Amino acid sequence: MKKFFFSLLLLVGLSARAAVVPVTEPAPAQQPGFMAPARTMDHIEFKYYGFYCVVDYTNMFCFTHFSGQYMEPNTGQIIGFHDNYHLNGVTAVAGWQWRKETALGLGFSYLNDPMKSFSQIPVFLEFRSHFLRSRITPFTSLQLGYTIPFGSKNLAEEYTRIDRGGIMFAFNIGGRFAIRPKFGINIYVGYQLVNLDSVERGFGGVASTRMSELYDNIRFGLGVNF
């Protein structure tokens, strides 16, 4: 009887060990014409706490703006103006995220335009929200700050130059694709408003008018999040 119980205990112990320690088997050799099943996308949870940084390429088009007219100083002729500028450059934000829905950062953009009339550096606070912790998540960002002009002007006889900057506001909607838990790719579309305190317009190097102007812009961005 003792031998029976001893044998039974030994069998139970070996069975328990076999259940805990997985048995690995060699992968079957692939036969000609055999296609392995497609792997599903691995789950990646992007970090949602601590320091974060975003660097984007920004492309911005003006679609509505203040239109007006000024008097040419030499002839007294009233001249109308219509601006359609195209800005592009880099936007960078660094801040702190204390949960996936809430992040606060400080950022700036370096934006240039071919006309050399509206080049500027917006400096702003950003409120950013991510809505999922999965590999792909939508996000929104709200930016509020002040834009600083380069002070450059176009080389045409009738020139335009930002004399003083002004308040800027932007709202973006986009998505983030996580490549690693601390590195992802962003793409977004948004709206940006710039209220310039003073835009100088002149003729032949002589300023004719300086007035505030309001510009509405549509913007696109592509960059990285880490």
C-alpha cells in the first residue's frame, strides 16, 4: 500500500511539473507551396505619462484674410491688395503628459513664405489630448500664443511687411501611429487664425499704410512624437 501511494504521489508531481513547464516543439518544416498564416498587428501601448516631444513639418495656406486698399503716396492712386500666401516650416513642442487625455506643452513654429512678406515665428502653449492607448489613436491639439514676424518684405515695388505680430490660435485633429512605446508618427489637419497688429504696405520703399489684419489659414502637418 505504501508503495502504491508513493507511486501515485510521484505521478501527480510529474504531471504538475509537466503542466507548469511548457513543452516547446520544433516548428514544422515548410513544404513547397506552403504559405504561413499572416501575423496580426502586435499591440503597442504608447507611453501616456511623463515628458513628451512633438516635431512636425507644417504646411499652411491662407484661405481668407483682411482685404483693403491704400493710397500710393506719389500719385494719390487708390490701390487694392489681395494676399494669398503659402507658409511652410517646422513646429516643435515639448511638455508634460500626466494621462493619455491631458498634456500641456510649450512650442514654437518657424514658418517661411516665398514672398518674404509673411514669414513668422509663432510661440504658443499647447493643450494635447490622445483618446486611446492602442497602436493607432486619434488626437487633438489646441494652441494659443503670439506670432513674431521676421521683419522681411517682398522685393516688389509695391511691398508688404509685417510691422508687428499678433495673437495666434490653432486647433488640429489628427492621428498617431505608434512604432514603439516611445516613438510614433503624427499626421493632422487643422485651422489657424493670426491677428496681426500691424501690416505695413508701401510703394518704392515708402510706407503708405500700417493697419491690423486678420488671416484665416488651413494647415497640414506630418511628424514624430516621442
